[in-house]
Amino acid sequence: MRPNSSTSRNEYDKVKHKTTACSHLKISRFAAIWLLPVLAAAVLYSIVITNNLFGDEFDQYKFSVIRKPRFGMSTTLDVHTQLGRLGHMIVREPWGIRLYSAVCALGSIVLLGKFSEKFLSPRSAILTMWIAALSPLLVEFGAEARPNAIFVFAGTLFLYAIVTFTENESWPNLALVLFSVCFGLLSRQMFVAVLFFGLAYYALKRRRITLKLLLICLVSLPLIARLAYRMTIYSNFAPKESAQSSVSLLSTLSRIPIAFSFGFTTLQYPERDVNFNVSIIETVSQNILPVLAILVVFSGLLIGFICYLRKNRKDACFLAGAITLPIMILIIVQETGFSILLAKHCAGVLGVYYILIAAIATQLFEYKWGKVVVILYFCITGLSLYHFYFQPEIYSRRSNLVALNKEIQNTLRDEDHVMVYYIPKDIEPNYVTSLAQAENLVSLRDDLPIGLTLDEYVRDVHSKCTGKILLIDSVMTRRIVDPNGCVLSVLKENRHHILKRYGRNLSLHVFTAATSRADPGSS
């Protein structure tokens, strides 16, 4: 509207101000809709980020490593270590080492809203954000001091940046690509698989090799060389002879889509072997109803993907390729024996996976049965979140080390023995258990007398102990010292047994004297 003879200048200014205000109001409402899933995720992260459940970060990226990083495991180039140290300095609390993961996970949700607009409608972009915000896997990544949340953010940012750069080869877009490449390669080795797909996508779209593509490769090569050097020296992965032909590819591939969609706490898995394999038959027998529900959901998602492929072949192929090709590269790496492949190693494509799920869900909304599939998807997600928050002692990969510490402090007597498989040199006993106050501490690996078998040594300790034997059962240490489980077998034969869980991979076995009565919770 422009001023004329019938409209005064003041009236024009009022109309203009009103129009501008309405425009800002509309933007604010849309921004609020985007903010809701971010706030929901922030609440989920905050509930667990300060609690006593610790995962791998406790022994590999714990407080002593944050203060005194060791070359090889935690170098000055590792992004997550530096950010963890910064968070620890800010809040002056142990959980501060997890802050960067929450920030990266929340940033991934916002970035997914922007990225999914390229393939979906604004309404479906909001659906993508809600799928990511309620994802049990991203919740777990966002509340642990590990590089996984950074990997999700860096992988999503790189794929978004390379698509944007392919459309417009401007210097700002190139800078975004370079930043995401450096951020990703300094977070996880597996980013190389995502990088390879992105560069291949750009080259195929442009149908030529440009100088800017060579610049991206030039920046990437030193960082890739560093990762290759570390892989040859340090044992962050399984040894070659162990990984090669020992890892069940079927077991791995069956866990990845379940973890991506519903997290690690969906099913009650049997104990894994040294190569992280689980028995599929035992898993199904322990989780019949959830497995049936998951099969229904995945069948519906497959049909929905076919519908999406027919309507948007180009976008569907890109999203599916961005997920499957990097995973195929990692499978080749596993099959050649260089690494054991886990779901978290594929987290660089997790953001694109959520976009594809949202696209499929949009197609399923057109059918009544499709709506049932989407509702069932979120029901299983809710079940996994329930397991994660309310039954962590059974389902969580994390361990409640503080509770274990208090239990030993409250029950340990002078005549009792505390038995461990071994104490890793980088573990601080004050943070793990009350080992320092145990007068009778038995390290099965380090104290084993020459000439005695493990079986004979345990029987000797049993005969000399007039009190209880408290066996700290950490799955990783047990696999190394006692892969056949003879320690547990011997003690169960001679003493009453009480099992107390402090996470899926950490338990306390209390073996009372043979003449005492077992606790109702004994197994």
C-alpha cells in the first residue's frame, strides 16, 4: 500500500507497522514450533546428564584423562577431548565433560530441520526434528562424554554442506564444507566413509573434478593420514586376527537398524562375546513381542519407502545412498579385519536416516494402516526410553559406578574378600569402588600364583575366606581373564549367590558363606 491523496502519511505508517508486526508474529510462531522438539530433547538430556550412569567415558575419557591427556588415546587434536575439558572447566563438576555432546545433539536437531526442508515440506521438517528429539539413540549420545554426538552433527552438517555446495559453489559454502570435514575427521575415524560418499556425490553431479574439490581433498588428506597412523598403532579396535572372520555380519546388520530407530535399550540382549556378537535366537526368545512389533514397523517402512521412491525417485535415491553406501564401506573395513563394526560407528548417517524416516512417515500418513505403523514406531521409541530411564540396570550400556561404590562401602567387613578380575592401570579406585579400603583384595589376573590354575586359585581363596566374597563382574575384564566363566562356576558351587546389577555390563556377585541363607533376590 502506498500513500496517496486519500491516505495520510500517519495512516500509511500504521498500516505498514501492523503488517510488519504480523510478519514478525508469523515468524515467531514458526520459530516456536521449531523450538519445541529442541526443548523436549534438552529436558531428556538434562535428566540423565548429571546422574551417576557412566559409559566408556569413565575409563577412557574420565576426569584424569581430561586433566592429563595421554598421547594415543586422547591427543590434543581430538575435538571431543578438548570440548570435554572445556565443559569440565566451566561447571567444575564431573558431568561437565558431557556438555559438548548435549550441545552437538541439540544442534543436530536444528540442523535436521533445515536440511530436511530440501527434501520435504516445512511440516515434514518438523516431523524430522521430533523423530530426532525423541530418538533414544540420540538421547544416549547427547548425554555421554564420547565423540558420537559430534559424529552425528559433523556427518549431518557435511552432507548438508556438500549438497548446498553442489548447488552453489560459493566460498561461504566451501568454508562450511571444509569446517565440517575437519570437525568430522577430528571426532571419529569412521567419518571417512561419509566423506567418501559426499565427494563422490559432488563429482557425479558436476561430472568433472574442480579445483575446489581438489582443495577439499587437500585439506582432508593430512587428517586421514593421521587416522590411518593411529589405527595401525593403537588398539581402539579389535585385533586383526580377532575381527577377521570372527564377527557375525548378520548380527551386526540386524542391530544397526534397531539401534538407529529405537536405540540400544529396546531389547534385552544376551551377553555379547569378545567380538560383540549376540545370539539372534536368544535375543528373539527373550523379546518376542517387541521383535514382532519391530518387524511390523520395518515392513511398513519398507512399503512406505517404495511409495516415496515412486513419487520422488531422485531424493529417495540420495537419502538411501547416503545411508547405505557409507555403511557398506564400513562393512568392507570390518570384513578385511581392521575394525569391529558397531551401530555407533555408523552414526555419521544418523541424521539422514531420520530425514528418510520422516519422508516415509509422510507417505504412510495417506493410509489408515500407515498411520498405525507410525504410531507403533513411536510406541516402541517410548518403550526404549522407558527402559533407558527406569530400568537402566537391565537395559543400559552405562554403569552406576557410584551406587556400586556405596554398596561395597556399606557391606564390606574385615573378614570379607573383594575379588576383581583385574584393575586397569588407568582406573582410579576412589571413583570405581572402595577397593582402597578392602583389606583382602584379590586381583585374579595379577595375584594368580605361578603354578596354580585360575580354578585352583579361586578354590584356595574360598577355603581361606571366613566372610563374604564380593566379586565385581565387569564384562570387559571378565572376557580377558576368565572367558570360560570358571570363577563364577566355582563360587556358585560352594556358596550362596546374590546378584546385584549396576548396568548391563557391570554386576556385583555376593557369595555368602555356605551355611547362611541366600537373599530372596539370589539367582
